[in-house]
Amino acid sequence: MTLFEVKDLRAGYGKVDVLFGVSLTASKGELIGIVGPNGAGKSTLFGAIVGTVGMRGGSVFLDGEDISGKRPEDIVRLGLSLVPEGRQIFGGLSVIENLTLGLTGRRDKHGEKGALERVHDLFPVLTTHRDHQAGMLSGGQQQQLAIARALVADPRVLLLDEPSLGLSPTVVKDVFDRLIAIAESGTAVVIVEQRAHLVTRLAERTHVLRAGKMQATLTKEDAADEAKLAAAYFGNSGE
Amino acid sequence: MTTRLRLQELLGPILLVVAFSYAVGLQSAQGLLIVQSTLALFVMVLALHVFVGNSGVLSFGHGAFAMFGAFASGIVTTPSNIKEHSLQLQHLYPFLVNLNLGMYPSLVLAILAGAIVAGLSGLLLMRLNGLAAGIATFALLGVAYNIFFNNNRIGPGSQALLALPPFQFFEEPVVLTVIVMLAVYLFGISRAGRTLRATREDPLAAPALGISIMRVRWIAFTLSGAIAGLGGAMFAHVAGTVQVQDYYLPYTFMTLSMLIIGGGASLWGATVGTLLVTGIGQILLMMEQQKPILGIVVHLPNGTRAIVIALSLVVMLLWRSDGVTKGREFKLGMPKLRK
């Protein structure tokens, strides 16, 4: 059953339209990928979904409820969290203070302690660095903190914008292993990535966003097909 | 759950303030006046720290809350017979003439007045950021100034309200200040305080976590308005008089300078800034008045004090915008003035 649905979404900035009717769905426990070149509108798509970029048309449904146009803080409380590009952790605050801020978006205030324990189990490094300044963590650790901070809000849908950005291949593998575990626990995970190989190999479906439109949908099997991947990513020319 | 009281962060500033109060205040009547007026200004600086320091949004409007606090406390503590016969209070609303409260109920009234004005104005002002917020809060100060300056139904208008009762004991303003310091520190380490600092650090990331920036700013603005109301009332009772000009531009400039020079992001910064500016200001004042300092008389022209403080502010903003304490809380062994 579909948990999350984006229907014919249009968005942009000022006089510039960026998205021209984008649609996608995700069910409970699914990991969905969105790939595309720079300027394709990937971050705009997430911004429009979470309410930080104004929508110009279309709808976003979470568990059947239309959440289009709601305020970002209300959308988080309804169960949709975003791990933004560049992580945007609060570098001046400690790890635990960052996690505590993530609790703001919880619907169930009684489960806060359990939520913190769960993310500490999933990301043990955060326990080690509990009282350290978040800005002093390595890139991989900061990414784990950003994901953990979103998870403590107990989201039903987790959006991640370029989670591999600036990370070494080993760290990227580690981060994606955790994302698979999160999806397996029942959360719908939607990942925007420039590294098409990486996400296509892991996601149930990977949508190719180019010039503000979904141009193709790839499966895990397509990850091995270089030509098909390139054609979908860059357009028919494959350049 | 995650609120952690680091005792030295609280005790360091408190001990410094108490030590300053006793060291200077018990020396002479002049020392007592310096201590009490410094503490009243410090409470105002703490109010600014709660909002400006934690949110990063500049406010020139806190003088308005101090004004409301000062006049609320002043008008109810001025004896009825003085209100009846004072020329500048002849147009006062009759219920205000007959309304008399003791010092402490009047301070509660001042806190409420500051909180209410801040809470109501904050519903609109907290939607603004950056320059717009600064200008709008400045406009609020102007509105409050004109209300009190031109309205002699609620106060003496452009004249001074006289004969306010002073603090009876030396310890009273010290204890009040320590209580405010405790409240300010607890707010800083509370979830609301941390959330507010997070919005200062990254206002774009905060909504993605379910944080309503406007709501947390409004909470801090209202709290800081309450503290400013108290600070204004304390200032009035120290001076024994209230005049609307006392809470206008020089007051706003002085208290903001204290906060910025010390480091607005911490209780320690607010404390150090207030004492530093007071100390330097007093030395320069003595030089302006040709009074000997350690037996030496240095003559400086009038106005030097204001110029030096203004230049210090410029220097801090240029080269050390987070203040002499770098916005850090007190920590034993911390080199406070390290470059």
C-alpha cells in the first residue's frame, strides 16, 4: 500500500519554473532513489515536499492525507523528515543537543528516550561522541548525526538529499548500509543522489529526474547496464 | 533529559557579580550608587542576552519594555499624596493616583508589563529577520517613547516622576540580579534555549526538524521583555526617579554595547561586558571630571567616555564580533581574553 505519494508536483523560484509535474510513490519499507544531473531539480523537489520551497501545483500525500502547502514544522510532525544536502547539523552544539533538537518534530513525546536509544544503537559512534561539539566530527560522523537527528522524530518517510556528498567510498557504504536497515525497519526512504550507480544498485526503483521532469525509472538490474544508465541519466545521446 | 547544569558556568558569573557588588558597593555612597545602577543595567543586558544573544536577531526595542516596567513600578510606588499634589501628575487617571503598591508587588507589575508588551508586539515582530527586525524594534522604541512623552494621563509626560522609594537594603538588587541570572541560565540550557540557538546557527535547517522559528523567538522575546521590565524598574528605584529620556537612545546604546563587547551568546559574556564597560566608563568619567586616579589627575574632554565606548563597539564588531569572551560560558582555567 502506498504510504507516500507525490502527484504532478510543480515548483520553482521567482519567475523560474524548476519542476514540471513530478510524480513518485513509496510504500512502507521501500527504498526509492532519485538521480539526475546538477540543476535537474532534485533539491527543489525535496524542498517543495517539505514546504521550504513554494509549490505551484500538484499534491503531496502522506498516508492518504494531503500535506501540500503545510508548514515545514507541521509536515515533520506528520511523519515526514528531511536530511538536507550538506547535512546542516548545528556545529556549535553538541551531538546530544543536535539529537534533542530532532525530538522537536515527534508526535509521541513519551517515546523520546526510546528514540534516542534506538539511534544510539544504530549509530554507536554518536554515543562515543555524545558530548562532543558536532562541528568537530568527521564528515561521515556528521552524516550519521544528520540521519539520526531526523530519525528521532520517528518519521514514516525519510528523505535524504545527497547523503554521500563529500564522503569517502568506505564511509558511503557504511551510511547506505544503515539506510537499508532503516528501510527494513518499515520507514519509507527516498534518496536523492548524483551517484546513480550507488543508489540504483540498492533502491527498489530509481527515478531519473532531468530538466524538472521524471524521464525514466530504473530497477536494480539496470545498475549493471552502463549504457542504459548513461542514456537515462544524460538523455538519449548518452553524453 | 538532556538539560545539563554545568555549575561553574553559573557560579562563575554570579561570584563575579557578587564580588563586584560587595567590593565596590560597601566602599562609599558613590560606590553603592555605581553598583546598584550597574546591576539595573546588567539586568537589562541579561534581557538582551536572552533574545538577541540566543536568537542572533538584533533588537533596539527593549528600552520600550524597560520604559513600561519603570513607569508601571514608578507610578504605583509614588505615594498618593505626592501624586495628588504634583504639578506634572495633575492629569493622571484618578485610579492611578489612588493605586499604591509596595516595592516588590510593583516589581512584579513591571515584569508583567514588560512581558505583556513584548508578547503582544512579538506576535508581529517575530516574523521579521535581519535589518527589518532591527528597524521594526527601533520603531517600537519610538512608539513607546512617544506614548510616555506625550501622555500625561499615565505618567508625568516629558517631566520626571519623582520620589520613588529606593531599595532598603544593599543586598536587595544583588539578590534580584542573581535570581535573574539563574533564570537566564536555566533558559539557556533548556530545550527552548537550545532550539533558539539552533535557529541562530542555521535558520534554514531548523524548520526541517519541526522547529517553529517564530514560536521559539516569541517565547524568548516575551521572557526578555519581562526581564527588561524588571531592569527598567530597578533602574528607576536606584535613581529614585523615572523620566522617559532615561530609557531611550543612550540607554539602548549602552546596554547593547555591554552585550556586544562582552559576547552576546553567553551569560558570562553579558556579565564581563557589563562590568568591563562600567569599569572603563567610570575611569573615563573620573578623568572627564578631573578626579585623581591613584593620585594622578588626567583631564579628558567631556564626552570622551561615550566616544571610547562607541569606538570599542566598532572595534569589537570589526575584529571580534563574538565579544571578548567569544560568546563562551565561564570555565575554570579558560583564558578569558585570549586572542
